[in-house]
Amino acid sequence: MLAPEHANAFWVTGPEKGELRREPLVSPAQDEVLVRTLYSGISRGTESLVFNGRVPESEFSRMQAPFQTGEFPYPVKYGYCSVGRVEQGPDALLNKTVFCLFPHQDHYVVPASAVTAIPDTVPANRAVLAANMETAINGVWDAEPMLGERICVIGAGVVGALVAYLCAQMPGVEVQLIDINPERRQLAEQLGVAFCTPDKAPCDQDCVIHASGHPEGLRQALALVGNEGRIIEMSWFGEGSVAIPLGGAFHSQRLTLKASQVGQLPPKLLPRWDYQRRLKLALSLLVDDRLDALISGESDFTQLPTLAPTLFGPGGTALCHRLRYSQRDLS
């Protein structure tokens, strides 16, 4: 099968602006694969910062996605939740459905080592959650929940919901998913997790995992943990600064505030784990049909430039928005 000569990709071209660009597509070399995209997922938290030009200059290098093109703040081609089918490549991958940390683009060529085959038990349209599941796995590893602990997760976005979902599967662990939006109760129920709004949140928690992206959520996390409790911060605030109360009980109760970031594996796992093993675990965990509740909408890839201001806007309530790609060449 001949590779198409051009691909179509979504680029952020300015603050709150994006467009589809047509670009040349090279034929794959012997150790590369040509992927035709089936779906991609929008990771709203990080991609909102990119779309709105809020990536701090100090983080330009660390924020780079694996196959990003262009430089921050813009123009930049950014994204990392792509599911597609291998149309050219090694026999072991040919015609396989794969996941790749690639931006929103309809065809692409990458090293064969950059794609991971999706298990037959996981639908392609759900596999767009793989990157979010990786982040959630890292957060749970950093939190180190133990049997019988009381845990609150603040922020019922995709990552927070996945963290609560994973923790709730541990024997004896009591998990509360907390969000200011009472409509997220339905999501929690679909995932089998207890839910409450901040005014009903339980205190004296062993661990609080913060994933709301809002300073008020972190302040509440500090108020909810008990003596010697630990707070795991999974939010990233971009250019924002956050004021938190480190007086009062923070020292007297010997609380711990720890950062969690998907870009690094916990040090004690490094002798046995690498990023590929973590991604395979994330994909295997997507077998549960209940996780479809995290897909809050779907649209055609060609609509992204029009939808982006709403999807990435400050009042957006989307969870994972899925983009579907036409079987035909968009050119």
C-alpha cells in the first residue's frame, strides 16, 4: 500500500487559535510504521494550557510532547493520545491497532518502537484514555495507598476519576471523589466510587490526592488530611502561582505535600519498570466497560479548529473529548 503524500494536522497558531495544516508525509523506512489515525483524545488540562498560551517559558523544554512540532508558545503541533492502524511497517505490527503519543493528525510515520499494540479486549475508541490512565497509575504509585486507608481524591476530571477508580479497587480502602460540580456524582456512580461535594468532604484522611487544577482544591486537601497525613499534588498550574496555608496544622500535624508527575517514574520502581511497561499496564486496565463514562463527547477531527475555543475554554466541563478520523484522505 502506498503511503499518502500529505497529512493533515491540528496546530495551535496563536492564543486561543488553531487550524488544520496540510504537510508532507514521508514514506516509512524499514524500522518505521505508517499509522492511519482512527481516534485521538483531548487531554483537556495540559492542552488547555497550550491552546491558551499559558505554558511558562521555564517549562518550554519539559513540556514538549514526544512528537511535538514547533516551539512554545506557538505555532505548535501538540497532543499525545492517538489511536490508529498500522498500514505499513514490520510484519509483527502490520494491520495492528496501536497507541502512540502523537498529536492530532490523520496519518503519521514514527519509529516502530514508538507504537504499542492495543489488546484485543480493549476497543480502539476507549484506548484514547491510555495517556490519562498512565498519569493516574503514576499518581497512585506516588500516593502509596495501603489496605484499609481513608483516601479523598479532589477533582473529578478524567485523571482524578481514574485515580479514585484505581484506589477503590484496593481491599478495604475507603475512597471519596470530591468535585464542586454535583453532576459528577453520576460519573462516580458509574465508576463504582463514592462521591461528595466539598462541603460534605470527610476529614481526618490518611491521604488526599489533589487533581482539580484549582488552588482552592489544594487548600482543601490540606484541611482534610489527619495527623501525619500526606497530600499528593497532581495538578499543574502553568504560569499561575498558588497561595496555600502552610501555617496552622501543617507543621504540628507533620503533613507531607508531594508532587506527582507522569514524566518520571517513582525512583524505587526504576529497577523493574520503564515507560513501555507502564503504558502496557495502562492499556490493559482499559478493559473495563465502565470507563466509557469518561468519554464526554465525540466529533470529527475536521471540526477541531471550530470546537477548540469551547473545549479549551475556562468554563469547559468536558471530560475526555474524542476525535474520530474519516477513512478518506482529508486533502
